Amino acid sequence: MIPTEPIRPLKDVWLRPRRVFRELALRPIGITDYLLGCVQGIVNALYLYGSKSAGTHSSVAEILANAFIYGAIAGVVGLFLMAAIYVRLGTRAGGKATTTQVVHVLAYAGVPMVAALAIWVLTALLVGDPAFVKTPGADTEVFLALLLHLQSASFWLLSAWTVVLLVMGFSEIQGIATRKSFGVWILGQLVWFLAYLFLAILLLALFPELRDTVIPQN
């Protein structure tokens, strides 16, 4: 029998996610899972800063530092909270995945976010503060505006591919149809949003000084 080609999860997950998640199913949670969780948290933090036009109030260095510190922590915490949500939802949908398997899917499906982070950091280093402004001003140079639009387009394209990998991953490890897996993903996002909203309100009530971090002021 010809030996099976060894799997390289970080590379093969892009186009062969089902095989990658089958290979990872029996492995324990490792450092790569944590690092990928950190990356996803950092990217989410950078997106939040961009959506709030933080680049008009804070320096690139400050934004990147906050994203890499607080975003990384939030990414790891969110990885396990999301896993708890999807294990429960998957079980109710007839699935049979363990928490470890779901963590693998959530982590490795975020590999495209590594590319998104690299593009975002490179853009920030090239253009500076405008990289975190929601809408470029009318006086923005054509090249700069084009670069920012390309960065935004690449972020959404890579985010969409992450969703595809998540749906396929849940389908594989839970043993459910792709359509049902997509429904589980949507429901999980809704539950996560409500949980995040509740947590954000609670934190702002307990620590009002965080408001300036979450909602940049003029």
C-alpha cells in the first residue's frame, strides 16, 4: 500500500479542511491552537479599532500594542467560550464532537486570519493612522485610498473563507450534513453575540474607564 501523504495542517487546511480536521481529531490541544486563537483575537481587535475610526484618535503603535496584548488574551478566552457553545449546539443537532475537536476547528479554521493580520500590520506600517479610519477622507491620495480598499477587501475575503472552513469542519467532526452545520454556525454566532453584548455591558458598568478603550472618544 502506498503510504498516505503526511498532512500539514497549517497549509492543507486551506483546501483540504476535512482531512485536516480528521487528522487533528485525536490530538490534544496544543500551542498552535492557542497561537491561532491569539491571532483571531488580535484581528478582531484591529477590526474594532478600524470600525471606530480609532486612527483619528490614537497612534498606530498604541493601537497595535493594545490589539496584540488585549486582543490576544480575548482571542484565547473566546476560543474556549466558543467551543463550549458549539459543543452544546452540535450535540443538540445530533453531533458527537468533543471540546478538544471543536477547539481544533475553531483554531485552524482561523488560519486565513493569519494572512489577514499580516496584511493589516503591513498596511498600518505603510500608511500609518489612516489604516484605522473607518472611511478615508475626500483628500486621501488615490494610491492610499486604493491600498486601504484592497486591505478591506482582502479582510472580508479571508473572513468568508474562515466561515467556509468552520462550516466544513463542524460538518466533519460532528458527523452532520453541511447544511445543518451552517445552521449550527449561524446559531452559535447569535449566541456568542448575545453573550458578548451582555459581557460588554457588565464590564462597562463595573469599569467605566474601559469605555475609552472600547469606544474611542473625540
